Amino acid sequence: MVIACLALGVALSGTSYAKILALPVNSVGTPQLKANAVISSKVKNQSLLAVDFKPGQLPAGIRGYEVVEGGPIIAMNQIYNSLLMTCPAGKKAIGGGGGTGGGIIPGDGPYIVVNEPSVDGSSWLVQTARATSGYSALGGRVICADVP
């Protein structure tokens, strides 16, 4: 008898619990939320859009994207070849690279040995080297932009 009463109580309470959770669609909104009820830990990552933020809350991002091409720089009877590509005034190098031509000889080169931005971020340097003096052609590009 005790078990039957207990089973009846569980069955009835489960039904009542389900009815409480059965809210109509869109029945809870901003007016029903208490102040500070929605905090960062309760918001799913990657779920907000730019329109969900006030002006100035998001970083401005990159503007003024521009590709600056350099070269070709031709080196005859040299071990090293260098190409420095500089961004227009006020812009920063956000990427870059280069390539060499003129017939790469295994064990001799020319091979890219430096491929990096300058310390102040205003330019990009590409250098080649080879084991013995010879010919190389070096070209490259730097991606420049206005960075906040």
C-alpha cells in the first residue's frame, strides 16, 4: 500500500511539473528578465552578431587593405639576393612573402632564407641565399592595411 501511494504521488507530481514548464512560445522576453540575469557565462560563444553591440564596443578591424608588389630583383654572380617591400605611409604589413626563380639547383639554391616583417611593421623582407655565386630572380608581395 505504501509503495502504491508513493507511485501515485510521483506520477501526479511529474504531471504538475511538466505543466509548469509548458510555457507558450515567446512568452518570456526583456520585460520579464531581472537586471543582470543574462551574463557572459550564459551566452553561447559565437552566437552574437555585430548588431547586438553598441557603437564602439567592437574593435574597428582592418581597413585600407592593399597589396604592394616588389621585384623582380635580379642578382648575377651573387650568393645573396634581397627584396624589401615597403607599405605606403601610415599602413602596416599584415602579411607577405616571396619566391625565387632562375632554376633552383639542389644543394646550391637559391633558397628563401628570410621571409619576415620589419620590426616596426612598415615593410616586409625576403632574402635568398645559395651555396655558390650564381643567378637568382626574387619577387614578392606585402599585404598592407590601416591597423587600429
